[in-house]
Amino acid sequence: MLPLVQPLTSAADRDFYDRYSRHLLLPQVGEAGQRRLQQSRVLVLGAGGLGAPAGFYLAAAGVGHLRFADHDRVERSNLPRQIVHTEASVGQLKVDSARERLLALNPSIEVEAVPERVTSENVDALLDGVDVVLDGSDNFPLRYLLNDACIKHARPRVYAAIERFDGQVSVFDAGRQRGVAPCYRCLFPAPPPPEFAPNCSEAGVLGVLPGLAGVLQATEVLKLLLGIGEPLVGRLLRFDALGMRFRETGIRPAPQCPVCAPGVPFPGYIDYAAFCRGGSL
């Protein structure tokens, strides 16, 4: 009887080399980079317009652990732009719907569903153990909370915002680069009055726009995890979909920033809803 010949690679290895073959060809990624993605953990705040396309591409790219936090449920009005959800998802928790779709796309990763509203009480636990935060939030109180939490925990935050036909993307990494990289408060020391900052349910948004912004966010997350390229740190990328124009604005760290200035102790979390109604830090 001839001896059994063991395969040179396991089924998991064969899937790895086949699935990520195009990444493995890139000198900037290669097997070492792809293994790094496999070991990475990303927090995705929001399983809606921005988190949906970004999550799809991060899952497809092989990011090993995605933690989605969102308390909302899928509505039919979400479907034109939140492409991770389907007609059958209506009424389902967004994080559960996203988890099902992403695991169907890439069953080799882990997708953690946290069906909670993000608050100052749970944000520390949500950031625990993650490498990068992808901000898919759609309101100013949450954006300021995430800014402060990411500085406290020294986590890079990939930010985007959209409205009608316009969007913007940046990377805030002041927690790891005090005095060198700006934070969200350096760009927006105070939020605009609510009447000047309507959300998508009030102002509307072209369905493809979140996809454009979300894919840019996913790109920045992958660059940060792989340590390649030039992340959008200290730069705000704005785009106008109607004119298909992109422009970049530099952002400087504010020397007197109450949260990220060198030597400033973390001030603690505040009432962000009151702050965004005109309060102060």
C-alpha cells in the first residue's frame, strides 16, 4: 500500500492564497501585509450609509475582525444607499443584517454585532482592542465624542461626512501624534447651529454618495493597517459629485486645543448634546 501524501497546504491556506491573490501580488502588501490585515481589528461606528460600503470592502480585503456598533433598524428608505442591507433586512437590526451579509462574503473573518447606541458610557469598551476606528456617524454629538475617545485611547479615526451631492474625508490621529496631527476639534472647534447642518433625512443625499465616501474611508483604513502610502492626516479631502471635483485643504493642529494640545490632560467626557446646542467643553 502506498503511503498517504499529505497536501502541502490546508484548506484555509488554499483559500487565503486564492482569495487574496491580487493583494499578494502587490509589493506594498504581499503575504506579510495580508497576514497583518488578518490579525487586525476595526471598529465601524454605524452600519448605515458609510459603514455599509466601507464594511463590505474591509471584509472583502480580509480584515480579521470587524466590530459594528449601531442601535438602529433597517428601513426601506435606507436601501438605495446602504447596500449591505436588502429588502429582506427591513425591520432587522442593522448590525445583524450587516453581519450576515459580510460573513456570506467572507466567512473567514469575524464580525461582531453590537446593537447599542454609542455613548460616553460604552465608548471606552467599544474602542478596547481595536486598531482603527471608522467613523460612520451622522450627527455632531457623536463625532465629538468619538474625537475625544480616540484621543484618549490613541486610536486613529477615519472620518467622513456627506450631504446632498457633497462629501469630505479625513484621518484624525492626534492621540498618537500630539502637536503634529490635528484632531476634529482643531478643524471644527465648535459645531454649527443645527439649522446649518441638516442630516440626510432632512436634506437628502444622492444614493451613490455614501459609497464614494465609504470606499475612500476603507482605503484609508487599509493604508493605516498596512502602514503604506500617505494617510489623510492633516488633510481634508472634499468632493463635489455634481462637478466630480476633488480638492484638498490642509488642517493644522490647534495649539490651544482643549483635548489634543501637547501636555493637556484628558478633560473627560462631557454632555455632547448640550455642547452641540451651544454649550462649551
